[in-house]
Amino acid sequence: MKTIKFLTLVALFIGFTSCSSDDDNSTPLLEIESETISNLHAPQTGGQGQPVSGQFAKFNFETGKTTISDTDWDIAFRGTSIIVNGGTTLGTTDEPNRTREAGVYIANGTMASITSVDTSLFTQDSGTGYAIPTGSGNGWYTYAGPPTHLITPIPGKIFVFKTRNGLYAKVEILSYYKNAPANPDITVDVTPYYTFNYVYQPNASVTTF
């Protein structure tokens, strides 16, 4: 009888130790981050038929901030152009070299409805064009032309990014005008100041938001 009790206690101890070990080895997932970035200034010189130049405003999803690093950036803005840190340059003046493997694709829906990543859809910048196309109606915006000359984000366009480190984020651009006025007026509202929502998935190999 004493032997049976002893063996029972040993089995319970081993089971408890095994469970504790499993629990200790499991790493809890980091919380998904959701933020709004306001008034990210992305000026350019030139345009209107003239050569475009000016430093891109680089953004790091991990820190949620702009950066001047040559390598630690995921996306970057200049005028109406948005680039990713993956692929090759288009060759414009002041354009940063791509040093990582970031990519992007455009999903149709809302921030709430885009809940997973399709890893087969990512594209990168190249010598023939950016992964997010430029020009009215081609990528993220439409240009109204005269008399308003307004640049307006296209509704229902969500940009899903693979970051430089192989993680994922999604972005909804809200405004191109400083302080994101509901009814922008080019005579008083200043550009280019991006306001956008983003959701960042900080966990490796997780493809849901």
C-alpha cells in the first residue's frame, strides 16, 4: 500500500512539473498595436513637369515614428508618392536605397474587415514603378483637377504591408491636408501632411490582425 501511494505521488509530481515546464516555455503574444498618425510632413520640390526631389519622410511601424535611418524604415512618403523598403529604386533624386524586403498590396474593404494577410500578394518597388502606383485613381488618391485641385484618399483602399523585418501592418490613409479638415480648401489648407490609421502585428509568423 505504501508503495502504491509513493508511486501515485511521483506521477502527480512529474505531471505537475511537465505542465509547469510547458507553461514556462510558452511565450505570450504581444498585443496588436493600433494608432493614428497625424500631420506626417512629406514635402517635395519640383513636379508639374519638373524633376522631383526632396528627402522622403521614412516611417517605422515598430516604433510608430518617423526616422532618418538609412535601413530601419518600412514605408516612406514624398508628395503623393509612398514607397516601401523593399525592391529597388525608381531612380528619382533623393530617393533612398531599399535595404530590406518590405512589400505591400492593396486590399478592398475597411480596416475592420481586413483581418488577415495574403502573403502571396506582396509586391515591391522597382525601376519601372512603385508598388503603390502613383497618379490619380491608380493607388491611394484621386485628383479632382480644377477648380478645387483636391487630392482625396480613395475610400475602401487598405494597404497591407510586410515590414522590413517580415512582420505585418495595415494602413488607411485619411487625409493629405494639415490637421485633416473634413472639407479641405486648397486656398487655406496646407499639403502634404499625411494623416493615417495603422494596425501593426508585432508577432512573428502571425498573419492575422
